[in-house]
Amino acid sequence: MPSATPVRSIMRSAARYFSEPHPFARAPTTMPSHPISMSVYTSRLGRSAAFVLPALGGFLAWPFAAEAFFRKTGV
């Protein structure tokens, strides 16, 4: 084990400063957890899908559309 130099002790103090000294993900014991409102998540998913799916389709289909356009115009 290396000897304790001032730089090493400062680095050790800094590392201990950044680590949390107690468990932080404990389940509460005094009250039950809150219920999840699934209607919020389903409406958010619907709004996101209404934009993302057509955009994804256009992003993936543009080479086929360009090929059909250039085949028809003869360029």
C-alpha cells in the first residue's frame, strides 16, 4: 500500500466527498407508494407516436420515392 502523501489524502477526501454515506434508494415504511396514472403516459405515447412514426417512415422511405421520381422523369 502506498504511503499517505498530502496529494493522496486530498484525493481520498475528495472521493469520499462525492460518495453518498448512506443508502438512498429505500422504500418508505410509513406510507404506501403513490399510484401511477397510466392515462398520462398513454396520451404522451400517442402524441409522440403521431409524430415519430410518420417521420420515421419518411426518413426510411425517401430513397424509394427518389428512385421512383427519377425513373419517371428520366434523369
